[in-house]
Amino acid sequence: MYKFYETTIKTQSMSLTEKFFNLNFMYILLISLMAATGVVMLYSAANGSWSPWALNHLVRFAFGFCLMIALAMMDIRWFMRYAYLFYFASLFLLIVVEVEGHIGMGAQRWINLGIIKIQPSELMKIALVLALARYFHTSSLQTIESIRGIIPPALMTLVPAFLVMIQPDLGTALMLLFTAGMIFFVVGVQLWKFGVVILAGLLSLPIAWQFLHGYQKNRILTFLDPERDPLGAGYHIIQSKIALGSGGVFGKGFLKGTQSHLNFLPEKHTDFIFTMLSEEFGMVGAVFVVLVNLLIIAYTYSFAMKSNSYFGKLVAIGLACNYFLYIFINISMVLGMLPVVGIPLPLISYGGTVMLSVMSSFGIILCVYINRNMNIGKD
Amino acid sequence: MNRDNDKGKVLINRSLIVAVGKFVLLMCIILRLYYLQVYQADKYKTLADENRISTRLLVPPRGLIYDRNGVVIATNQQNFQALIVAEQTPNLQQTLDAFKKIMPLSEAEEKRIKKDLKANKSFVPIKIKDNLTWEEVSKIQLNAPDLPGVIIDEGLSRYYPYGEKMAHVLGYVAAVSDKDEKDDPLLEVPDFKIGKSGIEKLFEKKLRGKGGNLKSEVNAYGRVMKEIEKNEGIPGERVDLTIDARLQEKAYDLFAEQDQSGAAILLDVHSGEILAFVSAPSFDPNAFSKGISNAEWKELLSNEKKPLSNKAISGQYSPGSTFKIITALAALESGTIKPDTRFFCAAKMTLGTHTFHCWKRIGHGYLNVIEALKHSCDIFFYETALRLGIEKLADMARRFGLGSKINVGLENEKAGLIPDKAWKLKRFGEPWQQGESLISGIGQGYILTTPLQLATMVARVANGGYEVKPTFTKLTSDEKSHINKIKVHSAYIDMVKEGMFEVVNVPGATAYGSRFDYHGIKMAGKTGSTQVRRITMKERQTRILKQDELPWKYRDHGVFVGYAPADNPKYAVAVLVEHGGGGSKAAAPIASKILLEAVKLDTSLYNPSPEKTLTPLSLKKDVIPSE
């Protein structure tokens, strides 16, 4: 299908023009389709107004789009070379945020750079994938299958995950753990090791429970029984299900969602935007979004398969995992299948950091695709 | 290199597993969407509508109440209230201060307003003050620029144009209390008022009407976004009473002028329709619909004349000498006495060890039944009762409506008491004494009657022995033609009526001072008084204290039953004046004026002549002291 864009085998550097024509335009189209859906929904969320969200979202997408193309034009070896540096920079920022948070006596997730606010945990999602990809790229299967070889990447994962967890941002911490876990799985870590970790995790659950914040405990309890507190923590999920269910097959129509427009639905422009979409466009709209995202993930996998380099494969798979987790956790959460953990729906939910983070991921994935024929050495 | 190939293969194999896993998870999402949006769609659509649609009950206007001539006696008045909407005023305190300059607010009121403001969303109007006068409304409107967020709201509140004069008939409306049966969603509406007593309570269902609905779309905070559907409901039905507002007013005023406590009932003798129904003193029912203050309420409760008690049906009194009508009828009907039977009154008689006195200390001499009624001779009726016995007496009393509830429909109606042998045995475990028959014969002893029962009794006598039943609603002509005849010989009733005519119209009789002659129309009646204290032996030997010399609460009750016109009765009246000091002095004049007013207003009774030649006689000149 993408043979049309494929140029003849070029193992070494390509010109920018060549690279540009090597972009997967179908992939970019699918991404733009989701971002456009986001603009449409944010326009509706503001009761049919471009402000305060829709226009901003469009601008951010445009900026993210440029960032994506720019990253796609990069030399893939550059990502490998600076993977650890990027990782440690992100880790440093996470620590800065943590320390600042302690001083400011409150939850702190942001670093204010004046023009934009950066969420180091979002940077870490990409940095961790790149760093793990580099580590496993350079390790032999023997090393990977050994216990000693698994300790450095495990630490690479656990340290930032812990820092994010104590921010506290349970959702992002879990995403880091799951993404890393999937990478560990695909590179060939033996299944019994996962068994051990999962068992250890289950056994430590009662202890971990003690360390959870009150609202986090509440969210989990509420997930298990939403009717427990219909006006408090359970309210969101009950209202979300009502909005979704009442949308039916074809929805109530654009700008006509009663649950969202009468404000019964909370956070309709951020975490619960999928609910609003499902209310206004019904199951047809909801399935459309799921399928487009499925296609985006499928494309990413095909890019991974096409890549000649282990690093490239692993980066694409890792970033696909990350994107999949966003989609799956967010939608499952609004459908009442998972606890409310505060994960937005990328490209559609309003929010600058996530937009930049996923567009950067797409840029790196496209870079893997463009450089699919390049072999990368183990150094 | 071989190992690197393996590494790549592992990656591809495992990635495929992960990819399949992801695919499966996304399909789970689609299944879940199907479950929620197709399988359970109806359930959630209903829930979404419940969320979004708020139904507000619309209170229907309460039905009006009219008197027999179509005069409104209970109506709905516009009630203006000042409300404040917090979000429409830039500075709440400043606005409230400005309001206080126009109309003072008590500290408690201000506290309540602030509490309500805190408890409600900022777009919810909060009541500042209600029951505003027109003047106050215009003041607020004049100062509107200083009062941002203050709005005037119009509601309906119950209003009784005749106020306290009709209070014991109409009752009053007040807020629903926990005790009230909640059979209508309207009762849950805040500030909704229901009939708490009187006609308002009796005809509550009819007067209330049916509530309407206002369906509107609301947002999550309860703010109304748009109106969806409006159903006005059904206004309460009108109720037409038999009361004649003019007679009611006249009767009440007769009590109020002299600050008397008591009751008066005026009936149509042929139908039992109640034309006037007074219990005095009374209370202002308008105060109840506006919300009565604690101080007013305490004052009503502590008043020794008991303005809240409906004496016409709840007050039980000895009928006194008015009961002699029954004694006479029972004795004549049973043949105990003949029309020409005479007894000698020597001022006292003895029975066993007891001495029984006549009210007249020099005695009446020989008299027959008509004369005995005319002079209200006690000895004659002692002798009669002695021969008659309590059972026959009680039986006749019951035929004339005494001793059981009339069931006129108002609450707290009492049954009174007509004693007999069985009752006494059951009540006291003692046999009946002959002496008790004697005093029963003059309406004393155990006998208790309500003023309404006395009115019923006299109406049944006046109409020639038809079993009319007092009612507040008009009788159909069919109902009127189906009134039962009481088993009493008409000739005996005529004899009693002759006696009653003489009571009023013969000089020296007990109510001669209260007679009238209007175009030849006269009244008849019977006086009565009931002691509320015992006259001691010592007092009898020296001098019985005059009523005026006693404190109010030790004075006798005055009773009068009567009817007019005497020759062709149409109106029957019973008047009871508590501690009025005797029937002829206190009750008869009031009864006379009520009957005269009824006769005057009923032009069908006479040919109205342009020049009024005959005026009612002055009542001052020859007042005869009480029996």
C-alpha cells in the first residue's frame, strides 16, 4: 500500500525532500482526522463556540503537526545517540518538579517555562521508550534473558514511575509501567519473570493501598461500586454512562447532547470528551473513533515490522503501546470499565502537553518509518 | 549473528501477541459501547430525561366560597412578595441595606434571608418579605435602581372579606403540617396552604382543584434553560353555602357589640339550611393564611372566652328551661298530662328529703301546660317529669335532635348528652333517682346540648315536627320533599307553639321585652338559663345574689330558642350567651334581633309598604328580670 511512496533502497542519508515524500500520508491523514474530531467536539463543548477551546486546540495541533514533521525529518541515529541524555534530562525535571512541589506544599506536575508549561512526566513517556529501546538494541538476547541484564532497564522504569506516582499521578505512573512492561515482553523477557513481578505486585497491594491518597482510594472504590456515592466521586461515572447510553446508535446530534450541554457531564472538554462524542454522535461516532485509532496503531505496528533496525522497531512498538494505553485507559474509564484515573484522550481532549507529547511520538514513529531501511549498529 | 536473528524473531513474535491483545481489548470497548448504547440505551435515555427535565407543580387557584345570595365570603387575594436573586446584584449586603432603608427587616428575618441565600444557588430567588401592601410595592419599585436583583413576585393568598365574623363557619387555611395526609403531590409544594378547619376543611378536595405541571429543561445546577410543556391544572371549584352573609354579620355583631361570648344559629325551618352560624368571640382567619405570629397565637389560646372554640357545636350546655318544650311534648304525647291538666305551684315541692324550688319565690298557683311554658314554671314541669319518667323524656329529646351528633361537617362537633337509666348505670354504676327525672324535666342535671342541637330542636318544633337536619349546603327540592315527620301529634306541637308564642307576646311572660311586630309578623320562643354555680341553702334563706353581682364566670348562661313568623314559621334561632345572666335578659334580645333581621330581609313574608308604619319595639323599656 505504501509501496507507492517507497523509494529505491537507500541505506545511507536521504535528502530532506526525499524524506518528505517518504512520509506516510495516510498515517498523517488519520492523525489529522482525530485532531479534527477534537476540534469539532471542543466547539460543541463550548456550546457552539470556537473559544475557549476549539481554536486553541487547532493552533496546538498545527504547532504539534510542525513538530511531528520536524522530528520525522531527523536522523534516527540521533534519537538513539541522545536517548540516555534525554532520559536523564527528563528524570532531572521530574525531580525538580517533585522538590518544587514539596516547597509549594501541593501537587506539582508542571514546569513553567513562561510561554508553555511542561509536564516532565509526559516527556518521560517518550524518553523511557527511547532509553529502553537503546538499551535493548545494544543488548544481546542472552543479556535480556539474564537477571543481571534486566536490572538496569527495570530501574530505568521504576525510578521515574515512582517519582510520578508520588506527584501524585497514578494514571501516568501506571502508563509508564505498562509501556515498559510491554517493551520487556516484546524483547523476550521470560514469562515467568512477569509472573514473579505480578505475584509480588499482588502481594504488595495491601501495602500499596496504605500509600494511596484518599481521593485515589475513593476513585478505585467508586469504580468498583459507582452507586456508592452517587453525588460525590461516583457522580462522574454515573453521568458518563447516562450520557453514553442515552446517545444510542446515532446520537442526539451535533450540539444537542443534553447531558453535556446541561453540564451533567463533568470534564466534558478533557477526560470525558469521548462521552460527549458518544452522546452526540452515538455508537456510530464512538466506533469510528475507536477504529481510526485502531488503524493508527496498526499502521505503527506495520512501520515497526518494516523497520530494519531493532531500535526502530522497538521505538515504534513502545510508542504505539503508549498511544494505545492512552486510548484504552481513557475510553475504558468513561465507559466505567476502569477507575477514573485522569488520562485524556489524545488528539481529541483539550490539553497542550499531551498534544505535544503524542505529536512528538508520531514524529518519531514517522522517522522510524522514513528510516526503515537503515541499519543501526550496536554502538 | 545467529543470536541477533533470534532476538529479532522473538521481537516479531511477541509484538504480534501484543498486537492481537490490543486488538482484542479495543474490540472489548466496541462490545461495551454496544452494551451501553444499544442494549441499555432505553434505560439511559430515561435517566438522561430525568436529569434534564424538571417538573414543577403549578398551584391551582383555590375555589371561592359564596353565601346563599352569591356574595363572596372567601376569596383569593394577590399577595406581593419581594424576592432577591443573588447573582443579579453586585453587592448583596448593600442591596439588603438599601432595602432596609425602605422597609425595616427584623434581625431574625435578615438571618433567615442570609441562611436561604447560602443554602441555594445564586440564581434562586430568595424571599425577603411577603404580604406587601400596595404602598410598599410601589416604594420598592420607585427605588428599583438602588435595589438590583430585587424582584416583586405575585402570588395568591386566601382572604376572608368578613374576617372573624365567618371564621367559625369557613375555618381557615394554613401550611401543610406533618400530621396532614399527603395524598396529593400539591401538598409537597412549599408554602402550599390547605383548609385546616371549617368549610375550608370540609370541602378541601373540591376547593383545592388539581395541580398543573410545568416541565422545563434544567442544567446540572438546576437552572431552568427552557420551558418544555405547561399544563395549567384545574382551578378549585366554587362552593355555595346556605349562609346569608347579611344575617351572619348581624348576628356576630350583636355579640361583638356587647363583648359577649356565646353562639347563635339561624336555620330555615323547612330545610334545615343554616343561614347564620356564629360563635363569639372569634379570630381573624386572615391572620392564619398570612402566617400567625406566636404572640397572636398565645393570646388566642389564653383568652378566657376561648375564641378558637366553636361554641355552636363544641360547646355543651344545659338547655335549661328551653328543654321544657321537650318535657311538654313528651308528656302530652305519652298522655302523662292532658292539655287541660293543671298542677299547683307553691314555689316549692318536696320529694323524699329533697326540696325543689320554682324560680318564682311566691309561686305560680294553678297552671296548665301552655301557661306553664309561658311563665316557665319549674314546679309544673317537676310534677310532669315525676309522672313521665326519664325514658320517655329522653326518647322525645332524641327525636328532636338532642343527644347525638348532627354531623354538620365541621370538626369537634359534640354529641351533647341525654341521660337515661341505662346510661347512668353504665356511667356511675348507680340506679336512676326520681329526683334526677325532676331536674331533667327543666333541662338541668346531666342533660347537655350544643347550641346547634337547640336550633335543630326549635326548627323541628316550628315546622310542625319535620326532621330537618342543619346543613351548610342547599337542599334540592327532592331532598326537601323527603324530610321525615317525627312521631308527635301535630296538635301537641301546636300547643307548645302556643305556649312559646305567649312567652314572647304576652305581658309579664319571660321574653315579653324582646317581642317585635313587623308588618304583623311576630316571633315565638322559649327562654332558658343554666346555673354554672350551685345556689346554697344559706343563700336561698337570705337573698339570692343578683347576676350582676357575680363575677363573669359565675353568672348563668342565657339561652333562647325561637322562631318567626309565629303564625307561619320560616326561621328558627337558638342563641346561647355564656355567663350572660339568664335567657330573657341576655339571649332573647339577640335572638329577637336576628329573627327580625331575617324577617325584614325576606320580603316574601310581607308586602313591603313604602312608609314604615311599624317599627320594632324598643327593647330597653320593659326588660323583665330573668326567670
